[in-house]
Amino acid sequence: TLYSYTVKGMEVITMDYKQCIRCNSENLKKNGRNYNKARKTFRQQYGCRDCGKKFLGTRQNLTKSEDFKYQNMEWVKTNWAKYTAAQVNEKEMLLSLAEELLGLITIKVKQTTGRPSQKIQDMLLCMLLKTYTGLSSRRLTSDLKTAKEQGLITKVPCYTTTMLYFNDKRLPKLLQELVHVSAIPLKEIEKRFAVDSSGFSTSIFGRWFDHRFNKETQKRQYRKCHIMIGTHSNIVSSIEITNQYGADTTQFAPLVKKTALHFFVKEISADGAYSSRKNHELVASLGGQAYIPFSKQATGITRGSLIWHKMFLFAKNNPQAFGEKYHGRSNVESTFHMIKTKFGDFCRSKKSQSQEAEILSRVC
């Protein structure tokens, strides 16, 4: 019986023995493979359980299998009429949506002794407007006066007050919730998601003494933004902010669980940094499938995860179909590109708390 398989990128075609060459017994066992690199040949080792005879299968030449070439998907053309309409009215829509979004949340502030605090909804809108315009807190005052005339805020805060609220420990959680709530209207549309992370540089440098080269070394620090987006509209469904050492795979579960609260997660595409049996099992438990590429050293061994073995075989035997599903990850790259093109990839704030609020304001 002839059969074929692949060894180190080479296709193997050899014959499978059914009987022992000494006693003609069919009670055979395979003892491994004998691969000759010099001759580029392969022989199967057999052993007879009855007479103990050991022998090799026929020697066959190895032929290199053809390299897989991914067929690109059809390019979706841009609707420039809708794009222009959205761009020319972007700021008006931002203020309208921000007012409506902030009206959906109720914030209770416990007043202590001292000067009364500003209204949190007003300060959140001021922070969003400052991040959108990219103006300094002083130059932003004229825009805040216009917002007050339109009834969007109740009071124009001092320019220093706006910066103080960027460093408020309460607001990052509120901004995260605003990002999540703003995506809920699209829960009937978005079924497929993509996850990735990207860095935003800061003005802070990390310094250390290198004993090997006997000199002081410095490197710019940055913050990592982890997001999950819907591949249909590029809406951000969940977000996490970490320091530069925050691993991607550890943020996968929080992003998926937060998204699954209001969305049906059918598919998730991510890069190889998220490849693990634990992440595959998490997506499968929610009724979806994770399309994450496997490393070259990965095997289909289950180790308690059948979905890992299933997806490994699917990626190996159907590379074109797997690539088309995995291609949804390109949308999260586009999302980061849009954010950084509009707001830049640099945090203006110096303090860690302010940097987190600044990045969340950009995404929100």
C-alpha cells in the first residue's frame, strides 16, 4: 500500500508492509523511521511481534513539495462620497455622540470637605475634545466656551483643571467603559473580531548601567495599548493599557471576556504572539474559533486541548482557507494606523496616569 506524508518540507511516498518478510505474520509494529540526509531517502522500520524479525521498508526518493502561495482577496474600493461626508462633519458628530454617550452613564461623586469638584461628565467631554483637537489646555478654552454655548457642558473649567483630571485615578476606568458602551450598538453586526497591541512612545527615558560595556545606557519608555476590534466596522469593543513589558497573550482573556459580555464572538484572528492552547480553549468555550498562526516548532499534540489539534490540522491542510480567516487581523492594524495618523504615536503627558487617560481618550 502506497502512502505519502511530509518530512522537513519533503514529500515522502513509500510502501507500507502488511506482512512479515520471514513468517508472513500480519502482527507488525512500526519502530520509527530511518532518514538518510545524504541520499535524501526515507525507510520505515518494522518489527514482527511473533518472530521478532526487524526489517526496513523499501527505499524511496524524497521530492520537495511545492511552496504554498496565498491568493490575495479582492480589494474593497473606498466610497469616497461617504468618506467625504463623514470627514467634513466629523467634529460636529463627535460632540453630538459624546454628549449622548455621556448621558447614558450615571456617576455619583461623594463630596468631601473643601471646594466642590467639577461635573465628571463635563470633564470627560473636555478631555475628549482636547485629545481630538490636539490643542494645548490654554488654546482649548475658546472651544470649551463654544461647547458651553451649545449646552454641551455646564461650566468652562480652568485650563489647569482640565490637565488635573487627566491625572485623576477614577477616569481611566470610566473611559474604558465608554469605549465598551460605544461599541454596543453594533452588536448585531459584529461577529468577527481581531486583537493586537501597539506602542505609544513617551518623553520618559529608562536608564541603567551596563556592566558589560561599563557605560550607562538609556532607552525611551512607551505604553502598550491592547485592543479588540470588530472587523466589519473597526469599532473597538474592549481595551487594556499596560506598560512596555505587558505581554500580549496575558491580555487576550480580559479583552475576549469583556467583548463577550454583549457580543457573540464567532471568530477571532490574532498574530502568533497569542498562540496558546489556553487561548484557543477560551474562544471555543464562548462558541467561537480562534484563527492564530502556529509557530514552526508547534505540533498537533493535544495535551488536553482538542481544539488545538483541530485548528492545527485545519491550518496545515487548508492554508488558503486559514489565511483568508486570519486576514481579518489586518483590520486591527488598520485601526491602529487610523488612530496614530490622526493623533500621533507619542504621548504628550509625562505622568503614567495621564498617559493612560490620554491613550484611552484617543481610542474613545
